[in-house]
Amino acid sequence: MTHPAYEIIGAERPARWLVTVDHATNRVPAWVNGGALGIAAADMARHIAWDVGALGLGQALAERLDAPLIHSDFSRLVIDPNRGEDDPTLVMQLYDGTIIPANRAISDAAVEERLARLHRPYHAALETLAARRPDTVICAIHSFTPQLRGHAPRPWQVGVLSSHKDRRLAVPLIAALAAEGICVGDNEPYAGHLDGDSIDRHALAPGRPNVLIELRNDLIAEAGGQQAWAERLAPVLSRVLAESGL
């Protein structure tokens, strides 16, 4: 199923898992500032505009888990689907040293239009898909840049993010990935809890088990890396869930 704000792949797949990719593309709809945000193409291609490689990884992982996948189809710089509507970073004006001209003086009406046409439809569809069965487990896929400007390199291959409200799958997943020889971070390179984000809204609030996996994007920038990491992650996820008793 395709919508201007999102796409659902494999809705009929039977697994408990639901794979989500919040920052899947760097698309700017034509009705947003003529389809451009006023920044260079090179900036639109980097992590500030989307999670590089996350969609390909998510698709490959969902296939191996026999799970449905939903992903947004708009750049996080247009409006960030992984933020609550009242979050001050919902529409970014400056990100990793890059000013976003189309967002600098954005009006409340323009933010409301982006919410109504993109953010809310994506979350409504995500919730409908998550509610397709009572025992859904959410696996959110993201990617992170190896190094922010002016900061130290990030050594982790994988980060597992989780909220203090629910670490039931995160803790055994971290241990299982480490046992596979993967350099894994616990709530790295970011803290795992953010009020109003996608996991808070669709997993923590309704009590659904969940994991959020961040891959370093240089590892999954190409299709080969995406397939290889999906091959590594899928059996570990399946085993951890089976052994959790959830």
C-alpha cells in the first residue's frame, strides 16, 4: 500500500514483528517550498535528511522475519515523524552545522499542513498496522553517521536504544549481539527514551514489546551491506524474542 506520506510492504505477512523505518527517504513533496528546502544536494544526501541505508536494511530484515514493514516517505527535515507534535525539534532549522532555509521562518500554518498531510497519516497507518494482532512486537530501524562534525568517531557497529520503561528485549538483544562479535552500544549513540517519539507512542504507551536498532550507516550504505546485516540480525532477533517469553 502506497500513500503520499508512507508505504506499507508485506501487510499480509504473519509474523508478530512489525518493522518500522521512520527516516526512510529524503523526499521533499512538491507542495513543500516547491520540492526543495534550500540546501545543497550533498546535504540532502547525508544523514541530516534521512537514515542512510535504513530502508534497504528494513526491507531485507522484514523479508527474513516474514513481517510487515511500514516506512515514511518524506525527509525528516520536512517534518520528523520520530518526534511528538509538541517537540521543539519537530521541524529542524539547523542540523549538524547546516541551516535549513525553508524552515527558518516557518509559520504555524505551514507546520500544521505538514502535520496533517505527512506526520499524522504516517502514525495513523503505523498504529493500524501495529493493532492488526494483539501481540505485535515493534522493531524500529534507524541508522547513524560514523561521525558528527566536530565530534569524535563513533566506534559502534550497532546501537540498541531503549527506554527505561521497557528494556525487556533490549537487554538480551545487546548480549546476544555482543556474543556474535558485534561492537554494540547500549543506548548509543543516543539516549533511548524520548517522550512522544514513535516507540513511546506505538510501543511504550500500549505496552508492546519493542527494540530500536541503529546501524552505523557506512556499513549499510549499499545493498550488499544491507542484505548481510539483515542476515546477521534476523536470527538473533527471532531467538531473543522466542527466549524472552513475551
